[in-house]
Amino acid sequence: MDGDHKNALAIVRHLGKTGKYVIDAVSCQRVSISFYSKYVSRKLILTNPKKDREKYIEELLETLEKNRYLALIPVSYISFRICAACRDRIRQFTHLTITGPDNILLASSKGATYEHARKTGVPYPETIILQAMEDLETIHAEYPCVIKAPYEMGRNVVSYARNKQELTTKYRQMCEACHFTEALPVIQKYVDGSGFGFFAYYQKGECKNWFVHRRLREYPVSGGASTAAESFFDEKIVEYGKRMLDSLRWDGVAMVEFKQDKASGTYYLMEINAKFWGSLDLALLAGVNFPQMLIDEALDKKIEKVSFKEKIRFQWILNGDLFHVLEKPGHILLFLRDLFVAKNDFYFSDIKPNLFQILFIPLHYYKKFFK
């Protein structure tokens, strides 16, 4: 599913190059990056669920009933949410490994996530959750602070404030732009440090495999998806990540994101991503093949624990790192170094998706500056 996402392309390529599977890709857009991969057998266009959720579900179920696939692999948050809510209906036609809808909703809500972290003893930044817009005038935040959407938006909705005036202005702007009225954005102490991700595969509440990465660069540069990252290990990240997901009796894949405070060294919880993560390529390169685990479970094969090496690097050149260095030219030497020492998402054996990315670059900047 979600053939317009770069992590869907990673799944297509890594499963496709084994030569074992026939892969169909689904998207709501005719122009989708995965559709250009040589490993995609059929390109299926469904109604956009953001416009007509019920019609999307109906079309999805009809497709599954007609084709009887071995497994369905959702990628984006909206697909995970829909598939979790409809998992019993979907499982009449194919295998689906996914956690329950209550877990998806908890992960999507910043307030519920931090409350769960409090109960399980996982550190998270000081957070203010407003009950009404009027409370904005009386709160006492520590600056700089971060303003975040109250729930998963399918995109990065975040702003930063250095003083009370900026906080008030940007908070109101976010509410107006995103139509936040009932659930209001959260205000959080800014954590100065690097980002880390704990990626896991669970089978009926039991952690079968995990992987950890450290972000090297990201886009947007103020805080966004990884554009360069490396495999990493710290026992404390694994402990906190497992503590969050074990207590939820998770099923399937998830990512728990942390930031490490430079001053104290403490890892603070940022969020739970109840979906496939954008930096999936790195885990696959390191030998932790999460999509294959979904297939193995569909085939009733035992999922063995695998290990990985630290400091393996991956760079998403056209899908982020080029944008990062153009907006932060001081990182040009790091960018150039990684062209030689890191693996990347440019596949000469499957070149068409990368050509699509090149054509997308001017469109990206057109949207950024003129829309």
C-alpha cells in the first residue's frame, strides 16, 4: 500500500529483488514513486481515503477479495489506522499483521502517548496541554519551546517559539491553519540534541526483532524525516522502546522516537509512529528485514532474532539530503563525504523511481516558495 511513499519503494525493491514474489502496489495518485519500479507487477489506483474513506475501504476489500494476496502491507499512518479498524474484514481475504485500533489511536495522540510514558516510567519533555485557547495567556512555558499538532497529521506540523509573543502568535496561526478547535496543539520544552529511533517487530505482544538508528541530518532542517542516518545501539533506548510497546502488547511494526539531551544525556520520548518509518532502507541494509518478517508470519514461518552492525550509514540523496544541504550549505562536506562512505537510495538496477525524484526537485521548490 501507499506506493507514493519512499518507504513503500524500499519494501518493493527489497522484496522484489529476491525474485520470490509478485508485488502489486496501491496508491491514490497516478504519479507515485513505487509505480516506476521494475519490481511492481500491477499499479492499482484507489480513491483517496481523505476524501471518501468508505469508498476507499470498499475498493480495498473488493481488490483483496478478487486477487487473494498472500499478505497486505500498509505503510502510511492513514493506511495503518484504516487497516487496524477493518482488520477482521481484511483478514477474510489475506494475511494482515497489525496492532489494534486502540493502540493506533494512542500512538496518534500526543497527550495519550505522554500519559502512557508517564505510567511506564519513560522520560518525556515537559509538556503543556491546553484545555481551552484562553489558557494560552496564563501558562508559563520554558523557552525555546516547541508547538506540536495534538495528533498525527500524516505530515510534520511543528513550530518553534523563543518567547511568549512568538508562542502566542505561532500557536494561534497553527490552530487557524490546521483547524484545531477541540484538540489543541501541545507546547513542549525544546530538547537540544540528536534524534534516535527504536524500530521493532512484535508478534502478539512479544518483541521478535528490533533495530536502532541515529539521525545525522534531516529535512526540514528544523526537524523532519531523516535524510542521512546510521545504525546505532544504546541499551537505554532499547529498554525505553520495549517498555512502551511491551505494555501495549503491540503487534506488527512500530517506531518509537527519542531525542537525547546534549546537557544531561537523557533520552526523551518524542512519539510513537504506528506505521512503517521513512528510514526503513537503513534497517534493511543492516540486515533487519522487517517486510520479510511480515511475509514469514503470513507463511507461518518462525521469525528468528537477527543482529546488526553499528555505524552503517544510509543517505537519502534525492529524497531529502540534497534539500537539506541546499538549505544548510555548511553541511556540504558531510553530504559529499557520505556520497562515498554511505549507501544510498539511488538504484542503477531500478533507475526509473530515481529519475522520477529528479523531476520532482523543481516541483518541490515551486510548491515551497510559490504556493
